[in-house]
Amino acid sequence: MSTFQKIYSNAIGISFFWNQHTEVKDKVQLVFRDTGFLLTLAELQEFSSYCVQVLSTTGCEHCKHSDQCRNLLLRTPSSKIDLAVNKQELVDIQELINQTIMAVQLKKWFSSICPN
């Protein structure tokens, strides 16, 4: 039996539920680069909003390497952790978070209409 249930993955990371850990049953494990976050749905939504805020910034406007440079600072749901990311990583992280949110909400919706 697998120890986790995959929710979503892309080029930068993966999200999943732990199967056997009852203390984290309402949380999602989100892993990208070398970092893992154990988050609630509300924290995932907060994280997504931080991605939107950072995507609206321009970064280094005159640098021709700004897409590859980790010049963007992404807040996380943990008040003590921020991540330095480049624009492509940010887009991939946002996709991972948003697809995870959608899958978790869909799972909750199906559970509410079909409790079995």
C-alpha cells in the first residue's frame, strides 16, 4: 500500500495527501525544489495569492537575464519563510498550488455529495 495519495505534479514539484498519518489528514504536502510544506486548504489559497502579488511585480526591468535570475521574493504561509524564485519557477509553483487547490476542493465537493 502506498504511503501517500498523489494530488498533482508538474515540472517543479508534487502535491499529495499522507495516507497513514491521521494528525495531518486535512493537510496537503506540497514539495518543490528542496522544500516541503504541510498546508491546509486555506494556507494553499493564501500561498496562491502571494504568487499573484509577486507575478504583478516587474522584477529587474533592464536585465536580460531576469527570467533566469532568482530575483523575486515569494512569501509563504509561514511568516518566517520567504523563497527566492525566478519567474518561470514562480509560474510553475503557482500552477502546482492552483491545480492542487482545485483538486482538493473537487474531492471535498464529491465527498459532500457522495459520502461513501
